[in-house]
Amino acid sequence: MTGQFEYPDALSGKPVIRESDLVAFEIKGFLDGAPIGEWSLDHLGPETSWFLRYDPVRHVFPLTDPSGLYQMWNANGFVDDCGTPGFGFNAGNGGQDICLDDTFVTASTIDPATPLISFANPQPADCIGQPLLGKAR
């Protein structure tokens, strides 16, 4: 999975960036180098599972939250609500997982404690394992 997101420069010193702070966000999924799906804020609707926390100082997506939620990028805790066709990502206490066409792709699960980091733009394009690219505006 790879992706990009943006938030206003004024928030760069904030301890946590939330989904409501973003001005742009997109993720793209790949399997063996071939695209399998994507999701962006352009597809955000009232029923979308959308929860994001980002630490702009450490450049990481925290994987703990007092609410018990970690990250829901068009995928809920059951990883089964990303739409058809659809693509989403969820990080919770059971793992970090991909949703594809309203289906939990169990083979995508990785340890929930695996660091979820980002790099500032620009970075070389690498769709296989490239962390999300963040950019303040």
C-alpha cells in the first residue's frame, strides 16, 4: 500500500493530526506490483469508516488511542465495509489489514504493533511497501 496526505502548515507542530484536519488523502493497494484498489477523500461519505491519527513530529501513525481505535481508512474493525468495488485499510488490536470489495483480506494481516511511518514528500515512487507520504501545505 502507498498513499499521500496533506494538512495545513499551521498544524505541523500539533501533537496529533486527525482525519478532520486533512485537506487531501489517498491510498492505493498493490498485489505483486499490480494495482488492486484505491480510496481517497473524494469517496468519503456519511457511512465511510474514517478515523485517522498522525503524529507530525515523529512522522508516525499512532497505533494506540484511548478510544481503542487506531486507524480506519475506508475499513472498519471487521475490515468488511470498503465498498464494491472498494479498497480500505484498518489498523487495530487484531492487526493491520486490507479490505477489498467489502471483503477482509486475511492474508494481508500484519502484526498490529508494526510501526506505521510516513516520509515527507518528495520520495521515490515505490508502490511495494512504501510508507505513506505526508506533506503540510
